[in-house]
Amino acid sequence: MSGKERKEISVFIKRRRIYTITFISIIALFVFAALITEYDPVKGVLSFPKATVWIASNLIPNAKSLVRLPNILKKLGETALLSVAVTVVSAVFAFFFSLLGSKTTKVNGVIARAVRIFAAFFRNVPDVVWAILLMFSFGQNVLTGFFALFFTTFGMLTRTFIETIDEVSSDCVEALNASGATYMQTVFQGIVPSSLSEIITWVMFMIETNIRSSTLIGILTGTGIGYLFDLYYKRLDYPSAGLVVLSIVILVIMIEMVSTNIRKVIL
Amino acid sequence: MPILQLKNVNKTYNNVTRALEDISLTIEKGEFVSIIGPSGAGKSTLLRCINRLVDASQGDVIFDGRNINHIRGKELRKVRTKMGMIFQHYNLVNRLSVIENVLHGRLGQKSTLVGAIGIYSEKEKEQAFLILDKLGLTEQAYKRCDELSGGQKQRVGIARALMQEPKMILCDEPIASLDPNSAKIIMDYLSDINTTMNITCVINLHQVDVALKYSKRIIGVTAGRIVYDGPPNELGTKKLHEIYQSREGQLINDIEELAI
């Protein structure tokens, strides 16, 4: 066997060893975590049917809960509109920030790095934590929810827009620069058309995400659909709480369908 | 008066990598010049130093009798409108239509706002259609650029450059991604533009045979230096091997007798 062949075989052995080590490590990590948290996997799996039965017998909306439907839909509408407003406002901010942060359109390197760090900070603090922090200054108010969602959405969209701009438009930016176009002309004639469909996809995705998040934040801040869910739940009115959950799910699915269609038209 | 003069141009990236070393050349109005040389020799950097997409570290770039080395902002953009550029990967806005991409050539001559929202005068539109007609793209005018073939995309690239009403066109590997048929069409158009419109053409090429056939002057670049500058018929096999730093039999051109 020549040296080269031996080397080739050792590559395969090495790869198999890496797979084995990874697999064993994951198992070990699971066992370790289960021991510390006193988690019993068997008990965990067995509790599934029990939970399902409880949900089926309690959370299914009944005739009485349907009386509350108009109220639920009104609050749901408010929550949806808030999510749309938050997402659109943050998308506008995020777009201009991402121009500063992108490699192809940055004004200078220091600002670009600062924008990336700034965005990462806003993105990595969970929206619920933002809500709790902001409650100190705004109290239990719609504004608290608005800003909490605004911060995370802004951080998230800035990052994704930067990636989109870098991916789609470096070639046409070079060409427009070479032809003597100004910065703003390059942005609106080159970058916007190139990345519009990706931008819209992300904005629609964030609207969905924000409807889900605003439910949770609403529980904290006592506003919107979250407040209603909390109210029914604490009153032990489980069928109505179930109806709230169901209506949120339907709304999110509807928005997903709409966004798919919008994307089809634009692409 | 020469249209372009480079005087002792040097370019170093990050103070370490030397891309261009002491490049001096003069190009007269109406010349058709090919730059050949191995990959990484600095051909692209040289071309981009001319329109200042890359800033030279040292030396002077004199375009149309004016030193453009230190101009910035509005002045630089104005100079760039007089230099069209064509790219290997066409660099079009793929999601826009052909005619919109051609009209982009006018952006440099418009005010920021009017250009940004894409308002063009009737005269500009007429001119764009005239250019499209000249390049045989009339039927494609309203198609989106991502529906076009490579050869058609490159013709849109040429149309965009012509829309600028340039004095000079810089071409960075214009036919490197094209099949031989489309490559010939593109080179014929460039040659035609050069002779009929008297627009100076500076072209980076990998295809030595194409360079020899179309241009009246060849510049050979190796490791950031000009090692040959002269007519194609004086470029012998020996010189060619010096440009590509290769030995007898290592170049694709060695397979057949070079048609010099």
C-alpha cells in the first residue's frame, strides 16, 4: 500500500471517528442534563396522552365561548395591526441601517461594524425581556409592547437585510458606480429592485412572528389579544382561552398564505 | 492629445500585496487596445484604476487632458459618465427590464432625485431604443434581464455603456463567460463601436487569439508590470511565453501554430 492510499483511507477513518464522537457526546449531554434536572424521559413521553386529553376536554371552544368571538376578533385585529405597524416601521429603519452595515454600500468600516454590533444587541435581547425593561418607563401600555417588538424586529431585519444586500447587489452596485450614478440612485435603482422580493419575504415573516410574540407580550403589558387570553385563562374560562389560541393560529396561517401569494406576484 | 495617460501608477493592497508596479502608458483617441496576461497579473486592477473604482496608491491618471487622481464626489461621477464599463458577469440589475437597465446609463447625468425614482425624458427613451435597435435587442426591450442569454445580457451591458455617450469604454473580460458564437458577436459590436463612433476601447482579455485578431495594439501585463506594448504582429511566441511566464507547449495557443 502506498503512502497516498494510506492517507486516503485515514481520511475515512477520521470522518467516522468524528461522527461517533459527536453521537456519543450528544447522548452524554442528554443524560447529564436529565440527571441534573431530574427529567424522566419515560414519564415525559407518557404525560403526552394525558395533556392531550386535558386539552381536548378543556380548551376546545364551546357554544358559550363563541359569544366572546366578536370581542376576541376585535382584540386580534388590534394585535395584528400593531404587528404590521411595528414591522413596517422597523423595516424602514432597518433598511437604511443595513445600507450602512453592508459590505457593498457601507460609508466606512467603523460605522459598518458599529451597525452590526448595534443590530446584534437589539436582536439578541429577547422581546419579552425588552417588554419587562420598558414597563419601568412606559408602564402597562401599548407603547411598551410596540417598542419591545420594534427593538427585536429592527435588530433581526437589519441583519437579514445586510445579508440580502451583500448577496444580491454587489455586481450591479459596481456597475452603477462605474457609470457615475449617485449613492441614492444606486440604492433605489440597483439595490431596491434586486432585493425587494427578499425584503418583502422577511417583512412578512416578521409580521407573523410579531403576532405570535405580541400575544406573549400582551400578557405582560395587559394589552391586545394576550391580555384577553390571560383574562379568560385566569377566570378558568378555558374554552374561551382555547378560542383565542385557535384564532391566532388561523390568522398566522392566513398571513402566511397571503405572503406566499405576494411573493409569487413580485417574483 | 491622448485620451488616457497613466504615469507611474502603483497599487498596493493593504501595504503588502503589490498589484501594479510602475505602470505608464498612453492611449490615443480611437484606439482599440487589448490587455492580456495571466490571472492575477493585475489586469482588472489596472482597468479599475482608470475609472477610480480602485484608487491607485501612487502615480497619476490623466483622462482627456485632466488629472483625475484626486477628484471626488460630483466631479468624479461626471468624469465616470464619460467612461463606460462592461463586465464579465454583465452586472445588470437582473430583476429590471432591459430598457430600464439601458436607461441606467443616464443616471450620472441626472439629478439625484429624478434618477433615484427613475424618471427619464422622452428624448432619453428614444435614444435608448435607438441603441437597442443597433444592438439587435428591440424585441427584448421589455423582457426582464434574467430571461436573457449570456450574449444578450452582455449586449445590454454594451447598450448601457453607450447610453452614457462615453469617450472611452473599459471592458473587463467581456467574453470570458460566453460561448464562441456570442463572443464573436460581442467583439464585433465592440469593434464596430470603436470604428463608427470613434470610442476608445480598452479590453482585458484571456483569449490571446481574439486579442490579436481584433486589436491594433496589445499590452501584456505580468505580475503588475507591463512587459509588452506594441502591435499584435510583433508579439511572437517567445514574448507571449514571457507574458504568461510559461514554457514551450504549456499554452493553449501552442497546440496550433499561432496565427501571427
